[in-house]
Amino acid sequence: MPEPDPRIVDSGVLDELAASVGGDTGFVAELIGTYLDDAPVHLADIAAAGQSGDAAALVRPAHTLKSSSATVGAMQLSGRARSLEMAGRSGEIGGQQTAGDLEAIGQDFAAAEAELRAWLEDHAG
């Protein structure tokens, strides 16, 4: 199986995570599973905040998604969530950059999800 695209999922992060828990890929798989279950909730909250123009409501789900995405190596998604978090903190979510980020974050998650599911299949057992 080919390595995940590092722009989408950095497999080195997953390798480091597994090494930090004594090579327990089962733990890493559980963590990824939890991430894949939780991320859609954060994405829905981000979308709702964007649609309502509520900058303050954007901060928490974007921050959580940024951090959890980085933990599982989904760096592109983490970066997009960071951009949205910063926009929320600044109170300026009406610009083109934020609109583009709000539109693209779902695609970033879909790409990361596919890469992470491939990692899970490759490391099952």
C-alpha cells in the first residue's frame, strides 16, 4: 500500500505516535477512530458558525479540529482549521479567505478521512 500523501496525512506523525505508546498500533487505530467519529461534529459546528457569521462560535470547534487533526497527522486540515480559528479570534470571518476555508474544509476532511482509513486498513491486526 502506498504511503499517505504527506500534505494530507503525515504518516510520520502516526509512526511517532505509535512509537510513543510502545508500538501499540491498536491504540493509534482507536485514536483515529475516535477522531473520525468526532470530526464531523466539529465540522458541523464550524459550518453553523460560518453560516450565522458568529466569529466567537467558530473559535472552539476550529481550535479542537486543528489540534485533533494535528495529533493524527492530518496537517492540511489542521492548517485550514487554524486559519478559521484565527479568523474567529480576530472577529473577521466575512472575508474571502475565510469563505474559501469554510468551503474547502469539508474537502480537506474527506481527503484526510480517506488517507486515515487506508492507514487503518494497512495496520489492522
